[in-house]
Amino acid sequence: MDMKEQEEQQKKAELYDQMQAKLELMHALMEGKISGEREGWVSAEEAKEMLRRGRDAKDSSL
């Protein structure tokens, strides 16, 4: 494989990785949407508090 083919393969691999990451993000967002519709939405303040508690728990385990 020459240098040009290697570069093409690298670009394809990077594109694949980007597409995979986008699909994972879209899947996570859809799961959150479905969860919110089924179980009810939380307010922005509730979400911030949940994130703070998670961060504090992680910090205390270090």
C-alpha cells in the first residue's frame, strides 16, 4: 500500500469514528427523550442537582 492509499484509509477510518460517535450520541439522546416521555421530565434545577451529586460522589471516591 502506498502513502496515498494509507492516507485515504486513515481518512476513512476517521470518518467512520466520527459517524460512530454521532450514532452513539443520537442513541443516548433518544434514550433520554423516551425516558422523559415515559417517566416525566426533570427541571433544569433538578438536573443540575443530580449532576452535582454525581460529581461530588466521584470527587469523594478519589
